[in-house]
Amino acid sequence: MVGNTFKSNPNSNSAPNLNPNAGFNPGANPSSKPRSQGQDIYIGEGVVIQGTFTVPGKAEIHGTVNGEIKADNLLVGVQGKITGTVTAREMDVLGEINKEIHCEEYLHIRASGMVSGALEYSDMEIDRGGKFAGSMIQKPNKAK
């Protein structure tokens, strides 16, 4: 094919990894357990999706999600925006989450972050400049 930079292996049954950021995780904790590929999702800037998503690993959102997302670990990038029901064990918010938020262990709202709506959380940290609007209920940490 002219212009095709990807060459598939005809002997391989696995899908190619086309993510340019694959393997790049500057905030990774070296002691955290590794996850196999296929358990994470990355939504890039400019991408708009709608629906219900269940992510066993990490959901990294830099675009727009309208709907419901459940993940073990959620990162909302500076340009990321989620509107709907969000459930995760840990959340790191540099962008925006709106509506219904359930954080089972730790929520970190960064200086550029905004969380609004009905929030259930266990532990939370809000950096100077970070914003929260709505109602919040602190629940016991299930991990402790």
C-alpha cells in the first residue's frame, strides 16, 4: 500500500499497538502491579465519545466523554471533560468531571481541575486553584 507505514505480521493473531504513548507513564508507581495490555483506555484530545464504558485498568481521558465510565484508575487530562456517572477507585482530575462522581479511595483535584455534581469519596485532596461545586459525602475507605 502506498503511504502505509504500518506493516502487519500475517503470522500474528494479536492486534497491533497503534498508541504512540504506549509504555509511557511518567507518574507510574514502580511498586504497582503491572496490568496486561487491553485493560486500559486512552481518549485523545479532540475525541468525543458517548456511551457506557467499563475499564478494568486505567482510563486516561483527554477528550470528551458523555455517559458512564467505570474504571480502576481514572486520569482526566487538562483538556479532558466527562459528563455523566463516573466511578473509580482512584481519580486524578486536571480537567473536568460533571454530574455524579463515586470515588472509592482517593480523589485528587489538581489546580486546573473542576469537579461538580454529587460526589461520594473516601479521601480527597484539592490543590490551590482546584474547584469543586455541588454536594459531597465522605464514605469509609474500603481499602483500609
